Amino acid sequence: MNIFALGSIDYFSVGGLPFILLAAWGIWVFQPVITLFHEWGHALVAYLLTEDEIRITVGERGKNSGLKPIKIGKRFSCRLHFNNARVGSTEFVAAGKWQRLFILLGGPLISAGITLCSMKLLFFEAQNLWVEVFLISWFCGNFLTLLRSVIPMRLRPTQAFPQGSPSDGLQIIQLLISLRRS
């Protein structure tokens, strides 16, 4: 098993610059899908642990920026906006702190799984040149989403969260502190 594909691009040369730019563009293009997968991680766990409606939103609301909500079954709805696709949320009603903890872990676990799978394909399998560029964008986008979600911090301010929404990691730490106190 070769760690680097034989036809791999030399990204650290002048000839690799167009591929770096293409991969960076790919991260931007894939971001709504990457955010949707991350939010589906939360939603799937919420579906198993709760009985109320679950609403996923990807992107930030803006004037004429989104599609009509898509209803999926009786309990799921999804709304996509084209502004700031790095922003996502999953709304649910959790009865307890343990339910909320497991639901919060769902998004980072899905992002970690997708990152690891794309990393395996990228670094341990020989790929066609264009598949490699696609995988680099997919890997980097998912890895950045994973980092943004697990590092305990406040994210960039949005209309819904003027002070910045707490990352999944920050919410998990706050929840663990409150569980310890109880």
C-alpha cells in the first residue's frame, strides 16, 4: 500500500498552484453539502432520542436567499439558504441533558467519519487527477467543519447569534459542567 498516489500532484510547485486554487474553490462549493451532512449527524441522533419535530437549517437567512423548507417524513424539515453556508443549526426538543449531549456529539462524529473516509481515499488509494482534486476539497472542507465544531469557542456572529453561536465543543463542555454540578 503506497502512502502517496503515483500520479499525485506536486502542490508545492508552481505547477501545483492551479490545483490549490481549484481545491480552495471546491471547499467553497461543497460547503453547503458539508454543513448539511454535519447537521444530519445531529438530526439522526435527535430522531432516535426525541419524539418532536426536528428542523435543520443550512446557511443564514437573507433576502430571497433560501429555498422553501423541504419536509422529509413526519418529523424532519430542512431549509437551505445560500448566504454563509458554513452556518448550520438543528432544532429539536430534548427532554434531558444526556439526550442533548448525545445529539451534540452526532454532528462532530459524522464530520470525523467523513473526514477519515476521504483521508483514506486521498492518501492510501491511487486516484485519478480530478478525483484527487475533488477529494482534497472534500477532505479539507470536512476537516475544517470538524475543527470548527469541536474547538470550544464562539463562532462568528450571525443575524441569529449576534454574540456568535457556541460551537458544539463549547456546548458539550458547558453541558458536562452542568451535569457534574447536578
